[in-house]
Amino acid sequence: MAVFEGTFTQAEPLRFALVIGRFNDLVTGKLVEGCQDCLKRHGVDTNPHGTQVDYVWVPGSFEVPVVARQLALTHRYDAIICLGAVIRGQTPHFDYVAAEVTKGIAASGFQTGVPVIYGILTADTMQQALERAGIKSNKGWDYAMNALEMGSLMRQLRANVEVEPYRNNSQSLPASLKSAIAADLSAAPEEMGG
Ligand code: INI
């Protein structure tokens, strides 16, 4: 048997996408900087014109999951980092947005088999959010570490334990399974009729 753990030292082959909400961009812009700082210091080329990191801006946190899922389905990325800032106001909007983005991000990772990092800050005030986006610490750094760890771990698992990347179609099924399914399908009408 074996122990598998992600690493932080072999980032050169890894590719990432950042999906970032513009809403509260005073905060999300700082999270991006924290991410970039971490990725760069671990050897990742964070240049948007380079080959390792793509950046996708969306209106707000609510729109993050649909884009994260689409990007994950391309299987171009080792991990996708979702960044947003949901700040409690005087309306219940906060709860709706926070709940949906959380469920959506979890579903994106689960449905695609690609690590989708939950980098959505939820805070009661802008001050509190800024404290976690550069004033005291920068959570963007932590989210990038999570992405490095999960990206490298999934590569190891694919190389060693025959983890089949999930694809939203049947192309990744082994030929034997495809023909078994085809045989089942062609036999089905008779069986059902009989
Ligand atoms: N989007 C955020 O990212 N953070 C918030 O705090 C927020 N609040 O509170 O309204 C917010 N709303 C916008 C939302 O994400 C969508 O962009 C919008 O509703 C359009 O679908």
C-alpha cells in the first residue's frame, strides 16, 4: 500500500485557472495578489500571457461556480481557484449569495473530479474582509497553497492508482465497457418485451 500527499516543490507542469468575482473588488483584487505571490514563490509563472495561469473575471460570487465548472470540464487545469468576497449588508442577499456559491463550488469539483478551491471570503464588514485580504494576512496565499497541494496530489493519483479523469461524456470509458453498454442497449428491447 502507499501514502499519497501533494507537494509544493514541483509546480512547473501544473496549470491553474482563477475565477474571480468583481463585486467587492477592493477585496478580491487583493486575494488575487496573495494567490499570485504564493504561486510565484513556488515556481509558477503567473503571467496571464504565459502557459500556467488563466484569469477569468465574473460579475460577482454568484457567477463563479458556473464558470469554474465549465473550465473544469475542459480538463486543461490541475486546479481551479475561486475567489470572491461576500460581505453582510442590511439585506438577506448575503445569505442567498453565500449559500449558492458554496454549493455551486462544491458541486463543480465533485462533478468534474477537478479540485475547485473554495476561496470565497464571507465577512460581516468590509474591514473584516480586508483584514483577511492583506491587512493582517492574505487568504489568497492559503487558497493557492491548497491548489498546489491538490493539483499535485491528483497528478500522483492519476499516475499511480488509475484514477480516470471524469469527463462529461462517454469518451473516457474503456472500449470493453463501451461495447458492454452497447450490447446491453441492443438487448434491452427484447428483454423488456419478453
Ligand atoms: N456578490 C458578491 O460577490 N459579494 C456580495 O457581497 C454580494 N452581495 O452582497 O450582493 C454579491 N452580489 C452579486 C451577486 O454575486 C451577483 O453578481 C448578482 O446577483 C447577479 O447575479
